[in-house]
Amino acid sequence: SGELTYEISTDSIISIETTLQHKIVITTTNDRYEINSSLSDIQHRLNNNFYRCHKSYIINIHNIKEVCTDKNNLYVIMKNNKKCLVSRRALKEVIDYVKCDY
């Protein structure tokens, strides 16, 4: 049907997020891929290096550069300087991942 198939190394994935158009955007160290899927479907295919930190984001915990814990703005900055939201519920676990990674 003209659809393309990509094989993406999990090590190269920075983040995976939903869009307002109900698509999934996979951001890697070199590219950006837009696919039709759901975060839940993708989450089941990933290894333990990934964490669903928000209803709209899955992040590669090894690519976290900084955690911002301002009470009104909870997010992580990834190594490519991409900002990803973090839910209040997930914040402690994200901080623990960052501490273990260093």
C-alpha cells in the first residue's frame, strides 16, 4: 500500500510522543519519524531503557540531560535539548533513574 518500514535502533531513540493529530513522533539522534500507532502499543515493544513519564511521552532514560522540578513546570531536557513533560506521579521515578545513570 506504499507504506514504508523503518528499523530503528532503540539506543538512538531520544523520545516518543503523541501529537494533536493522534500520530506518534519518534525522535532519534539523527531523525524524526511520524507513524500511526499508540504509545501503549509502542511501549510494549521497548526495553527497560524507556519510561512513560507522561500520558503523551515515553523517554529513553539514558538520554536525559536535566530534570526540571519547578512546581508548575515538570519536565526533562533530553541530550538533544528536547523538552518532554513529566507527570507529578512519574517525577520521583525519573529523578531516581537520573541518579542511577550517573
